[in-house]
Amino acid sequence: MRGVSLCQATPGVEFHNLQEFEEFLRTDWANCPDSVITIQRMVAESDMAAVLATCEATQAGPFVPYPATGKKFCVDFAGIFRIANDKIAEIWVTWDNLAALTQLGHFPPDG
């Protein structure tokens, strides 16, 4: 897996190998253990696949720098995957981080 940057919603979050990506997912799932991903649409052509999905979860752990709230959120996200040698070689993902932060009470910021 080549270096991958998720999206503008998470600046600085990058993966350079499969192990880094797996660690990110483990932390993400630990902070939202009841996550449910629902795929709305999926298409594939040549060596690329794209997905439009919804994530519903409860923030049980911190989203640095935001502390856990115990509140539920629901956001849409989209991802594009490049496949090489029957494996995911690159990933691009984007989601509405502002919607999630608003639903969790982190936005607008205090003050």
C-alpha cells in the first residue's frame, strides 16, 4: 500500500503501509465499537472500485482533540480503491467531518 492521505477532514492522517492502516482502523473501531457501515452504492471499473456508504456509531472514545461524548452520529462517506495484484494498493476516502462533529456536540466550538 502506497502512502495514503484520507481527506481534508483529517489533515495529517496518512498511511504508508498496511500495518499503519490496520492500526488506524483498530483505534477507530475501539472509539466507536458499535459502528455500522451501510453500503449505498458500489461500482468498479478496470483496477478501481468506488463506494458510497453511511457510518452510524456512538463516540465512546476520543477523536483527538475531541473527548468522548457517548452521543450517536451518522455520516455519509465515499471511498475509491485502486486494486493491484488482488490487493488494495491505494485508498482515497472523504466524509463530512463537520456533520459528525456537530452531531457529537463538538461544533460549533465553545466561545
